[in-house]
Amino acid sequence: MSARQFLKLLASLVALAICTGAAAAQSSVKIGLILPMTGQQASTGRQIEAAARLFMQQNGTSVAGKTIDLILKDDAGTPDVTKRLAQELIVNDKVAFLAGFGITPSALAVAPLATQAKVPEVVMAAGTSIITQASPYIVRTSFTLPQATVPMAEWALKNGIKKAVTLVSNYGPGLDAEKAFSETLTKGGGQILGNLKVPLANPDFSPFLQKVADLKPDALFVFVPSGSGALFMKQFLERGLDKSGVRLICTGDVTDDDQLNGMGDVALGVVSTHHYSAAHDSPENKAFVEAFKKANNGMRPNFMAVGGYDGMHLIYEALKKTNGATGGDALIGAMKGMAWTSPRGPISIDPETRDIIQNIYVRKVEKVNGELYNVEFETVPNVKDPVKAAKK
Ligand code: PHB
């Protein structure tokens, strides 16, 4: 090599070193957060965004030497839009994570893109059992409907409920809830008098509630997605179902903390099962509720907020484990089996299914200091998604 050639090589090596050094110093990890900020599911978007921002405020915006860049997109709860936004976030923004997903069809629409691009898809809201099976890059920090519903049917059986009617939103999570409740109740000797399915968009519950009044079950079991509970309760009251002797039981999606306090006394005494209540009695939750309210004009966090908060925790911890390296295989590998104490209680990511394992609580709506809360009175510990557990 001539002296000239050597100098040229040296110069290019120095230039390369400067470039990579600069890139490393500035490098950021982008999280594409896709949520319904408008439309029927807007409360889910509002809650999860607030929780993600709170997490970043409390834990900083730098992890393993990388700056965390949160990019929020509104899909209005429309799966075609979710898919287009995810595509843009992958191709143009080069996000390391996709997160959010307010409803099941949105989470499923993105699954093939997550697989193709090997980008982790952190499901913070949607709850249909099958979602995590749609891509090996999906991991969930919300819950599954069967996980929350089987304990409700078991409680019903132990509490003298023999005949029940189910009323659910007619799509993935509702159908999961209907099946889990009906199968568990009938296996335990109970009887299902009717399975009513209500449209997801702009539901009118009154004709279905009339049917319930005619069937006269011991109990009505309900699932409607977060954001629709108040309308359901209003129509339940207007139809006089509260005085009909039919006991109302539900998943906690109906007595959602975002709306519960505005539902009025019709909600008092309603028993539900779920993974989170703002009234959960632990130091972690007290601190979470206080900080969340302080940062959001007194807004009470609901179960969606906790799914968002824990989703951010999972992302941060995975990055710490990979030392800031991105790539779906390393990140998903780091997430499997991770366990921590959430505001909802102890949780972990099932290494086999990438679904969340968590306590399910039986709760009753009560007035606490003048406000309505889901007060937990029984705990079913470490519940796995029962659909996947049964398949093994
Ligand atoms: C869903 O679409 O998976 C979903 C949405 C809201 C809920 C639960 C499940 O409260």
C-alpha cells in the first residue's frame, strides 16, 4: 500500500468512526403508539396516552443510553386506519415497537406487519384470547376476556345463580366472554336461558333488555367494551331491570373506573370480575392513582391506563435487558417471563403464550367517601388465559 493509499484509508476510517459515534450519541428508540383518540373508544386512547406519559415522566426518557421517542397516532378505532398507520410507522419512522391497540380488530390488523417487520406489538388494551397467537411478535399487558370471565361464572355458581342470560357486544371479546361464561356455568350445573349479542357500533340495548325481562333469569351477565358501560347502565335503569329481581353481573369493562362514578346508584351492588380497580389496596396502586390524577386534572385511571403503564414498563425493561439493542427477536426474548409488581398486583408475561398472567379480583360497587368504586373482596391468584391453558 502506498503512503497515499494508506492516508486515504485512514481518513475514511476516521470519518466512519465519527459518523457511528455521532449516530450512537443521538440514537433514539421510537415507539409507535396507535390509539383511538377519537370515536366511540376515545376514553381508551385518553387513558392509555395519559398512563404512557406518566410512566415516562416518572422513569425518564432515556433507557440504556437511548432516547425514547413516543409517536402517538389516532386510528379512531378503525382497523384499516390502524394498519395504514402501523405500516407508515414501520417504513417511514422505523419504530422499534408498535403499541396501544384499543380494540381487537385493530390489534389483529397489525399482526401480519409485526411478523413481517419483526417489530414487537405490545397490546395494551384489546382482550380477545386469540390475539397473541396471530404473531410471534405480539405480547399483551391488558387481559383476556376468558381470564376475567371464568371467575365470574364460578362466583355465580357459588352464590346461588342457576339460570342466566348473557348479553355481549357482538365481536371478538364479547364472543369470548359469552363462551367462557356459558361453558363454565353449564359445566357447574347452571343453565343459560339465552345468549344475546348487541352490535358494537352505536348500540341500543333496550330491545335486548326487554328480552331479558321476559326470560326472567336469576342473573344477567354482561360484557360491553370500555366506554359503553354508562349507556348500558342508563338503559338498564330506564327499562326498570334494576327492580325486576334480575341480578346484574359483568366483567369490569362495564363498571369501568373511567365512567363508574357518573353511573349513579343503579350501579351500587353490581358484582364484577376484573384485573384492575382504582380502589385496589396496595402502596403501588395508591401512588399510581395519586400521580395519575395529579397529572390529569383529577381523572381516575381505569384498567386501560394500567395496561398502558405496564406496557411501557415492559418496553423499558426489555431495552435494559438488551442493552438498548432493538430487533423483535431479542426484545420479545427479553420480555418472556418478565415479572413485576404492577398497580394491579403481581403480574408476569407467560413465556409460552406471551400473554399476561395476573390476579383476577371479584369486586362489588360501593360508595367510598361519596364516590362509586369497584371494591375488591376476593382474589383468584395468577390466572392464565384459560383458552390457551386448555389447549395444552
Ligand atoms: C377489545 O376490543 O378487545 C376490547 C375493547 C374494550 C374492552 C375489552 C376488550 O373493554
